[in-house]
Amino acid sequence: GLTLAGPFLLRRLGPRRLILVGGVFTGLMLSLISFISELWQLYALAFASGLFATAALQMTGTALVNAWFITHRGLMQGVLMGVAGFGGIVAGLVLPGVVGAYGWRVGFQVVGALTVSLAVACGVLMIRSLPTDVGLLAFGAHDLVEEERAESDGMPARSAMRTPQFAALLVGLTAISGIMALQQ
């Protein structure tokens, strides 16, 4: 279902709105699990939390890497997934202590609150969805532009990688990976 719906939602809402809507919804559903009293409620909320999680928290990172990188896309996808894995390791070390000290209900509240917080931070602070939105070219685009002798108003990737917008992109991608790790 989301294999088809995810790209549609990404085109329709854009990465920023999809992260905000999907991340907040996913975090709220995870938080609501702490209030269940019946098994069916667990299944319903787990299903609901997964509705947007993949599209909002995983597909958007891939889409942003694809928009911002022409060369080294594979490397950046690997970095993105590596950060998610690292976040999963950290969550696996921290959350058992939270659950042991305060119970599983607080554990779900913490995961939900962190998911909402990181989704809002990414959605609000993330730079534009496309490099051209901020006058930049995707990394590696200058090589293609030079090869095709096309004119562009963007700046070379070497200069773009030194801008605050590029740093914000890396922070945003790292935070999205953190959301994915928490959701896992």
C-alpha cells in the first residue's frame, strides 16, 4: 500500500509537510499505546502508527538524498541508513533502562514524544526540498552541467558544501534517521 501511496504523498505534500504530518501522527499513535487497556487497541494503534511511518520517516530521507546528490548517492544513502542503525543501537541501550525504571507505558510515551519532537524539528528547520529552491545545485550536478554546457544559476557543489544550507541538510537527514531509529 505505502509503496504506491508513499511517492504520491511525497509529491503531493513534499518532504517537509510529509515529515511533519506523518511524524507527528506516528509519534502520537505511539504515545497513545501507553493508554491501552485491551489487546485490540494495541493492534489498532500499532497499525495506525505504521500508516505514515515508512513514507514520512524513511522515504523522505531517500528522496532528499536523491534530490541533493547526483554523485555519491549510494554513499549518502549508506550514511543515512548507518545513522538510523546507530540511533537504533542508542535507543536499544537507553530505552530498556527507561522501561525498567518507569514501566512500558512511559517507554512508549518517551518514544512517541521523541518522534514528534524530531519530526517537528526536521519539518520546521529543514531547508527546501530541492537544491534549486535555495540557489544551489545537487552535489555532482556541476559535472553534468559542464559536460552538457548548460547554463545554470546555481553554484558549484564544492561551494555549496560550505554553505549553512548544506550543513542544515546534513543535520536534517541525521535527525530524520534518528526518528527512524526511535520508531524501530
